[in-house]
Amino acid sequence: MAAQSASPAIVAGAGAGLGRTLVSSFNDNGYIAIGLNRTVPNGAKETILAVDLANAHLTARKLLDLNGTHGAPKLVVHNTAKLVISDFENTSVDDFEAIWRSMVLSAVNLAKGVLPGMVETGGGTFIVSGATASLRGGKNFAAFAAAKAALRALTQSLAREYGPKGIHVAHVILDGIVDTEASRDLHGMDPARMMKPEDIAQVYLDLANQPKSTWTHELDLRPMGEAF
Amino acid sequence: MAAQSASPAIVAGAGAGLGRTLVSSFNDNGYIAIGLNRTVPNGAKETILAVDLANAHLTARKLLDLNGTHGAPKLVVHNTAKLVISDFENTSVDDFEAIWRSMVLSAVNLAKGVLPGMVETGGGTFIVSGATASLRGGKNFAAFAAAKAALRALTQSLAREYGPKGIHVAHVILDGIVDTEASRDLHGMDPARMMKPEDIAQVYLDLANQPKSTWTHELDLRPMGEAF
Amino acid sequence: MAAQSASPAIVAGAGAGLGRTLVSSFNDNGYIAIGLNRTVPNGAKETILAVDLANAHLTARKLLDLNGTHGAPKLVVHNTAKLVISDFENTSVDDFEAIWRSMVLSAVNLAKGVLPGMVETGGGTFIVSGATASLRGGKNFAAFAAAKAALRALTQSLAREYGPKGIHVAHVILDGIVDTEASRDLHGMDPARMMKPEDIAQVYLDLANQPKSTWTHELDLRPMGEAF
Amino acid sequence: MAAQSASPAIVAGAGAGLGRTLVSSFNDNGYIAIGLNRTVPNGAKETILAVDLANAHLTARKLLDLNGTHGAPKLVVHNTAKLVISDFENTSVDDFEAIWRSMVLSAVNLAKGVLPGMVETGGGTFIVSGATASLRGGKNFAAFAAAKAALRALTQSLAREYGPKGIHVAHVILDGIVDTEASRDLHGMDPARMMKPEDIAQVYLDLANQPKSTWTHELDLRPMGEAF
């Protein structure tokens, strides 16, 4: 697709793993995609910009800049996650706050920065990455599950408010391990049983292509054979 | 795609509306699709076969025949529905039984007829059409919701048993009115606010194409702006 | 409480275990409770009557008789269950039908026989016993989960239709093993980790006593320490 | 019940309405109940203490004091809520943060202050008040629903971690309007269709009395006839 006709896309939380693949996959499929991340990984400075998404002012300013340069985005993904696995007793109050800022407040800041422009320019797709913990507060997941559940509720509210204005808001429950370098190190799992980031990216692209007659608000993804 | 390489597909519940569109859409997209229905609509006798899906013996025999002619299917959809909207007091015991036979027993018969062959030949996709009532027993929907909820539970059990054997089992919640002649008559609704059967068919095709790394078990579909 | 002021109660599915305890516990707590069961256990013929609850005519006649003798019930419990644990391939079509008749059709027949009289005489409580499978179609539970999910949807529809008419309809999810002779034999489990039938009965009595300001539609019960 | 045998109870969020009734009702039913609230209402200074529950240090110190005076509590209720009804665009980032602090962080602080002592002294009951928004992110409820959903997930994690240690953790979904002065002013609703605080208090007392054989983790409450 010619560059001048490509639609702007934004991926919040693009430092490694899934987020970075979303950026490159979107760029390969008709979008001009920019990743936003607290830090910029080596070799990614053209497509990933540094911003603290938990900071309302900095995020607003960065999104305003992007809007000026590229126009309102047609596809936006919230993909930040800060996983802490720990029993409640050893999860500090600061952990709870840091996780909430990283995962929920960042989504609020992102939505505030992109949705008005998207409404004005005729719509688009806003996707939030969820997890098993979006539906279940498991043992040793209190802070992470509280944030993922909050994010799911926020996404539902956004869908109900912005759907009638032409914004397709979707929540994708990633119920399995995403195949990244970090997760290979952490889980020591057979990569054949992990979800490939490029396959997830395809689902996000499909969501962005759904016609207005049939929008999906929520779907789950897991590898074949994953217990659930 | 050349006929000899096309994969067999079966749509149970194909008399009108969505089911019939699924058959033609699958035929247009690389499948040899056959519909099964209690009665065969005019002009459809080449692609839709008559069978009472609630009858275990007749269904088993028909599926055995199809298996002999075309080989095990790669894509199977359960799409029968018998909608009764009535308060509990005026829903007869016979209504409850007829709806259960039409919607749940037919799925059991279908699954029993296709899954073993699909497992043997290396997998495939089995999709069940759900509805708003799959998740909610509403007022005046006792019999329909009981059947749709049963179907959802059955589909979950099948996913957990057959997923590890290579069968992708999915449940699609159609949370809105499908645009068919019958529903236009029944609801007197703006067609722009209905779901197009061909758009739903595309979602089913996408599910059948999902790689083993990322299978969706459940997703919802509704038209833009539909309240939920 | 003197017999003449006691309220009639009916427990459908009272052959053994929980059902029989519900009858005796209700009788000890201000009700004249009658159990209904396909067969009458030894020594229980005064409080348990034989009736095939899956048979609409026989159930209707028996409930009409009871209504004539005792008046409309104030507390009704549906507690029939037919547990089959088997993979889908080895669960026959007849199993699916028998389980549906025993668990779902029996509830329809029961509700049809008691609700009109309860509405006419000013209300009462209708409780359905659920299980883990009410919310989840697990591996090897296809037929049982389909029936329990159907029952939950039916109960929701009844709550929405009969609540405004003064009938408190509730669904209790028994998420654990009930301590009965049969389950001790089947599970070989430490009885201290099972739910006591008399403790469950107390919850049902509490539900029947809830004031109209605060009705519970659904609650779960599990023993301390049970994983969920 | 004589004062010396009464068990300590704590109600976090006790300024008005339900919280204040919980304190008095617990005091009338065998507990020595203390309310905690940011401000102390007139005439309540004996049973309600001022503390900013969103402040980790102040809350920890206050709970340590209470523990020293009364011993570890046997019944603890989290009941703080900060309701904002507003579309997303007009809900500020500060609103999101204030609501999260008031509703979620306060629960973390409370749990951290009471659970270790409760485990040490042999158990007790920890109840969290939920709402319709605990299950659903509705239009104009983004911040409130995000907090209530987070609280539900947190409560589930606590139940799974502390249940085996003898703490009964429960989540009560208040699906209706509580009859308080504030809600009468706000909703102009027939009080007969509201939930009475004293009836809710009775449910909380019943939860605290459940034997270890049958613990409820979640239940809903709504007035007769309330649509759901």
C-alpha cells in the first residue's frame, strides 16, 4: 500500500514482545504505526517513541504531536502490562499503585488522547490487550488481576460510549503465554505451546477490518491444547 | 480454488437466513459446503440436504454418507435455532422439549457424526452459533435461553475434550438481529442496524483459518451502536 | 412451631443425600415439607412421595393433590440431579436426553405446578440447586453441564418473570462435594472437606426468610479451603 | 451478649448510609464494632474513628491501635465508595485516581492491616461491598466500574489465598439503590423499592456466621421486582 494512503496506528506498550510485533506487523499491513513506550529499545527509534504513558501531561502532548504529524489514528492498541506474581502479603502498596498506573491509568491517558480525534475523523478501532487475569482474581495475582479487571470494565464503558460514535472498542483476552524472549526465559516452556505475536497481530488487524455490521467486543485467544 | 482441493464443510440448520448464506459463502471461499435442514428450500437442492437433525439415526446415516462422498469435513457449523418468545406460563412443556431437540440434541447428533472423522483426518473447525440468550435468561425467553445456555456449556466441554486432538471448537455470540427476510418482517427494524449474514460468514471463515497458536473459543458480534 | 401455622414446602429430588436432609430440616423449622422422588427410600414414606418428575401429567396431578391437602407451598426446592461423568464420545444420545429430562424438564414441570398457586396466595420462595457445572462446561461433563447451564438460564428467566409477582427465585451454586453416603463412597474424600447437608439446608432457609428489600438471586457455597 | 465476650468488628467506610448501619447493627448483634471514615459524622464519635483509608501509613497505625485495644477483628467490612456518574470525556484523570484510591487502595490498606492478625487468632470474615458495576462497565460509569471490578478481582485473590488459612472472604453485589438520605435525595425513588441498610446488615451477619462447611464467596442482593 502506498505510504500516502496508509492509516496512522498507535501501539501503547511496545518495548518488547507483542507490542513491538504489533508495530511492525501494522506497518507491513497498510498502517503507519508508531509504538509508545517508557524506554526505546535499541534499533527501534524510528517506530517507537519514548513517553511515560502513566503521565497524563506527557502522554497528552505526545499524542497531540502525533496527531499533528500523521492525523488521527485509525487503529490504537493498549498493550502495557506490568506482571507481578506474588502473594498478597508480599505485594506492597507501592506495587499496587505502580501496576495500576502502568496498566489502567495509561489506558485512560491513551484513550483521552486519541478518542476525540478518532470520533472527529470518522471512527477507528481501539483495542485493549487483556489476559486470563481479566476474568479471574487468582492466587498470587491480586495486583495484576485488579488492574486487568479494571481495564476490562473501562473498555466496556468505552465501547458503550464510543460505539455509537463510530469507534470499535474491543477487548482481547490473551489466555496463554505469548512467545517472546522474556517468556521463554521465564517459563521454560515448549515454544510450540505459546502464542506467536504475529498471529495475535493478525487477529488485531482482522478486528480493525470488521465491518460495522459485525463488531466483536470481546474474544479470547489461546494456543491449541491450552487448558482453560 | 480448484474443486479437487476444496475442503468439505457442513452447515447444520441452513433453511434460510444465516445458514443458507454460510453455505454459499463457504462455497465461494474454498470449501465444498453442504447444508443440512429439516426441509429443503426451493432452488437449493444441490447444496442443502433434508434431514431431521434431532433424529440420531437419520443424522448419523446422513453424515456417514457425506463422509463417504466428500471425506471428513474441515469446517462444521451448528446453526439451528427455534425461537419462542413467550412468558413461562404460556410456554408449554412440549415447547421446551421441541426447542431442546431442535437446538441441543441436534448439536449432539452433529458432533457425534463429524468429530471422530475430523480427529482421524487431522483436525478442523467446529463452530456453534450462539445468541444474547446464551449468556442471559431473560424475561419471556425461558425455553430459548435454556437451550442456548446448554449449547454453550456443551461447546465448552467439546472444546476442552477435542482441542488437544486438533479440533478448534468455537462459540459465536450473535448479539443482535441478523438481517434476513424473516427478521425484517418480525422486527420492522432499520436494516442498517442488523448484522449482515455475509459479514458473519466472514468471521466464521476467519475462525476456520486461525493458526494453532491462536485459537478463539468465544467471541461476540453485534452491529455498531447496538446497546449491550 | 404449631402444625396448623406451618407453611407447606416441597423438595423435588429427595431420594437421598441433600434432598432428604432438606425435607427433614424444613420440617424442623416451621414447614410441613414433602419430598418428591421417583422412588421412596425405606422409612420415608410419610414425608416423601413417589412421582416421576419428568412426566408432566403425573407431576401436575401430584402437585394439584398436594395443593389441595396443604395449600400452595411457601418454599419449593428443585434438587434433582443425574450425574454422568464421561467423555463426549462415550456419552450416548440417550444419556443426554435422560439427564435433560431428569434435571431440566423436571424443573419446568415443578415450576408449572407450583408457581401459579404461589402467586395467587401471596408469594414464596423457589430455589434451584446448581453446581460447579452451572457455570462451566468441563471436560467429561458435557451432558451434565448442558443440563445445569440450562437450569441456570431457566431460573434466571423465572426470577425475572415471577419476581415482580412476589416469588423469590434463587439459584444456589454448590461448588464442592456434598457429604452423603454416596459421595463418601464415590470420592473417598475427607468428610471434613465436604459440605454438610444440614448447613446447606440452613442457607436455603435463610433465603426463604430474606425480606423483600434484599433478595439474593444467586450465591455460591463451598467448603473452606476448596480451590476455585 | 455480654461485652466481654463480644468480638471486634471493623467497618471501613462508615460515614453515612449503609456503613453506619453496619456498625450499629453489628454492635447490636454480639460485636464491638468500630467504623473507620475520613470524617466522623456528628454524634458518632464513640463508634466511628477518623482515618484516611487511602493513606497506607495512617491506616496501618490506626488498625494497629485497634488491634491493641480490642484484639484482632472477627468481622471486617470494606464499604467505601466514591460514585462518579459521568461520560468518559468529562471524567478527569484525577477522578480516576481519586476513585481508585478511595475504593481499591483503601481495601488493600485495610486487608494488609487486619488479615495477618485474623489468621493468627484463628480466622474471621472479610466482606467487600460490591455493586452492579462490579460486573459491568456501563455507559458513564468508566471510573466507578473500573474500581468496582478491580475490587472484585482483589477479593477473589484474597479468598483464594486466605480461605485455606481460615478467613472467609466474601463479595456482596448490591444491585439496587440502598435506602439512605442521600439516595432518597439523589434518586427521588419510592423507598419501598430500595434496599434497607438493616436488611443488608443481616446478610453480612449471616455470612459471618456461615460454618466452614458452607462458605459463600459471592452473592447478589436486590429488592423484589428490581429489573436485572
